[in-house]
Amino acid sequence: MESLTLTKEEIIEATGYKRGADQLAALLKAGIPADRRPDGSVRVWRHHMTGIAAPKQKAPRRAPELASDRKAA
């Protein structure tokens, strides 16, 4: 099974930087969500790079307006 996050080498290849601060800045500038792990390394979820997104939430459906719901005037 493939790892859920990019490896250090993949992040270096994607950003062109070895320093975590530079990597994070480059990823965020490119619109790729990334964050820091507790050890200070940069984390990028693989699905952000491969384009496999999480399922989108459906908008809540409106209740139908029924004739029986209308008040008589």
C-alpha cells in the first residue's frame, strides 16, 4: 500500500527546497495544503498531489413547498 503522505524526497522534488520553511512556503504558494509535523518536518497528504480528493459534501436539500402546507387566506 502506498503511503498516505509524500516522502521527504518527494517533497524536495516537488518544491526544489531542502529546508522545511522553504518547502512549506513553496507548497502553500502553489495552493497545495501542507503543514508541520511535531518533529518540524513538512507533511503533504498524497491525495492533494495526485488529485484524488475526498468526497464533496452535498448541499442540504430544501423541503418541497406543498399545497397542503400553504395557509388559507
